[in-house]
Amino acid sequence: MSSTADAKLNTRARASSGRRGLAKREIVDSAVRLMEEVGEAAFSVRKLGDRIGCDPMTILYHFKNKDGMYRAMADALVAKLPPVGSDQPWQDRLRAHARDHRALTLRYPNTFPLLQRFLNTGVADFPHIEMVHRALADAGVPDQEAPAVCLAWYACVIGLCAAEISGLVRPARASEVAEIEALPSAEFPVLRKLAPSYLALETEAVFEIANELFIRGLCGQPRRSPD
């Protein structure tokens, strides 16, 4: 092979790994850091390229497209979730995994919403999904219902997390309570009565109550007989 051909191959190799031979993992970590600093509205592949000294097209080479990069970023977050031991009762396994999601949300509020966009995030997600399915099986959920219940559980947990960081789940402001208290008492007696309670609402309590309601529902599942 000619020296010219060698040079072209070396150039392509450098382009595929980025400046200084940046690995895919390094790009993803930098992308998460940038997302946390600027938020999704201000995030761009070009800004990421400037941050790591890499051409934007080289970044997309690793992930095929921006959605591929977002999925890799979501998977990097999921990889930070600790494994849940199978020696615990199924209820405690689900509680622990849900709480781990909330802790992750509070650490990475700008990147966490990416988890809502994918059925699964990739390699890091599968062991957790397996754990959830085993917990649901121990709860008595039949196989034909397991996919729907698993998705419902994740939608509940991830949705609650996203609601907290987006501002939906929070204590009410005084002005918001005043607006409710100004409603006609004949039409809104219960809402007016409960309005002051929203001032002292605790976000963690909302999360725990919602998860306990889900678990109570699973406790009502008919137990499967051993095979």
C-alpha cells in the first residue's frame, strides 16, 4: 500500500475516534456534563464538538444520529443505578429501584428526561428491566400482562421523577392557593377545603404515595400456582 493510502486510512481512523482518539464513552460523558450545564434547549452537537475538540459529524459517526446520542446519554445515566438484590421481597425491590430513579433525577435533572423517550436505553437497562419483570412475576402478574404492567411501572416512576424536576410536583404557592380559595364555595367545596394543604405538600411524599398505590394494586394480583 502506498504512503498516500496509509495517510488516508490514518486520517479516517482519527476522524472516527475524534481528537486525541476520543472514545465513545468519553463523548457521552462530555455530552451529559454539557446537558447538565446548559439544558436541552441550548444543547447542540456543535457545542459538544467545540467542548471536546471534535467535529460534529465525527460525533454523529459514533451514534448514527442525534437520537442515537441521546439514547447513549440516557443509558449512561441508567448505568449509574445500583443493582437491586434478588434476596429482598418483590415490594422492596420495586421500592428501592423507584427511589434510585428519583435520586438519579435530582443529580441529573437536565439529562434524566431523556429516559422517557426510549422503550429501553440499551445495555445498561436490560438487567434492571429483568429485575422488574422478576419482581412482577413474584407479585403474581401473569406473563401475558407483564409487558404492559412493566411499562406502566416505569411510566409511573419516570413520570413522577420528570414531574418533580419540571415543576408539576411541588408545594403550591400562596398565590395559587388564593386563586382556589376565591372559587365559588358551592361548586368547589372539596377543592377549597384542601387548598391550604397544598402549601405544605412534600414532593418526596407524593413520590412515595404514588409508588405505594402501585404496589398495593400489584398485591391484589392472584397468586400463580407453582409449575
